[in-house]
Amino acid sequence: MIARRLFLLLAAATALAACAGVCVIALALALGAWVEPMVGAAGAAAIVAAAAALILALGALILALGARARRRRLSPPGSSGLVERALALMRDKPVVAIVAAVGAGLLAIRNPRYLGAALRSFAEGRELPRR
């Protein structure tokens, strides 16, 4: 009896996911057909891709805010290496880590020297005041 319910629930979830996929594709095609006369085929494809990226970013932001874990105490900056600090940042603040990665990529494209300076400043960190 339990297995039958489980299979029915799984079938219903699969059907719902398939319907959602069909709706997303239909909406993307409709958006493309709507903007194509104004911007051409390549522009319409870019607008559809940008809309999908925006929806994905909003969904990721909502999930990240909803799954916020308890705050952990970070170790002092001098006690861990660059990799440990970067992993701690990604684990504790994923949105900040994504923004930092995009910013570093843009800096690297524009001027690689800026990226080196940013990495050096992150690796050195701030020293704790001595008493």
C-alpha cells in the first residue's frame, strides 16, 4: 500500500515537472516571437536568454535566502590560508561569493593587473591589532 502511494506521488511529481517544462518552453517561444520583429532573430534569442538568466538568478537568490543557516564564527584571518578563507566565504555568504567571482572575472577581462592586486589584498588580509 505504501509503495503504491509512493509510486503515484512520484508519477504526479513527474507529470507536474513535465507540464512546467512545457510551459517554460512555450513562454520562451512566445517571448521570442513577440520581440523578433523589433530586434531580429539574434536579438530575440539574446532577450530570451537574458530573461531565463534573470529568472534563474532570482530563484537562486530566493533559495539562498530561504536556506540561510545559523551564523558560524569565523576563525581569525591570520590562522587559515587563502583556500580555507575562500571556502569559508562561499559557505557562509554564497551570494557575496558569486558577486565577487563575477566582479573578478570582469576585472580579469578588462585588466589582468587589477585581478592580481585584488588577489594579493585578499590573500594578505587584515592584521589584528596588537594589544
